[in-house]
Amino acid sequence: MKISKQRIGSLLMTVRWALSLVWESSPSLAVASIVVRVVQGLLPLMVLYLTKLLIDTVTEALKTPADDPSFTRILSILGGEA
């Protein structure tokens, strides 16, 4: 499936027109929407990182004696994921 440069140019012009229309109607709402979308895009990465921390903490807790304060750290990471 080959897409022509003319179709891509037409698509970009349509997107530009739509974005300018949204911007003209409410610039603050447009900025807020962009910020929300960026945060929503970063949330899965944060959950992935917290899961890595959780796995590392559980692995470390299994290697150390039972009186290690790892359990509270595990609970705090689980609270961050919730």
C-alpha cells in the first residue's frame, strides 16, 4: 500500500486546520488537553517502573533475614501502583 505525498500533505493540512480551530476556540483547554494526554502516555511507564521496583524488592527480601524492613517498602510500592 503506497501512500502518495499529496495524500500526506492533504492529511497534514486537515490536521493543522483542526488544531487551529481548537486553539482558536479555547487555548487553555487545548493546552490542558495536551498536558493530560502526555501524562496519560507516561502512566504506563511509571507502572512498569514501579513493578520493576516491586520485583527487585521482593527478590531482595527473599535473600535477607525476616526482620528486614522490606515489607514496608513492598507495601509502599504497591500503594504507588494503586
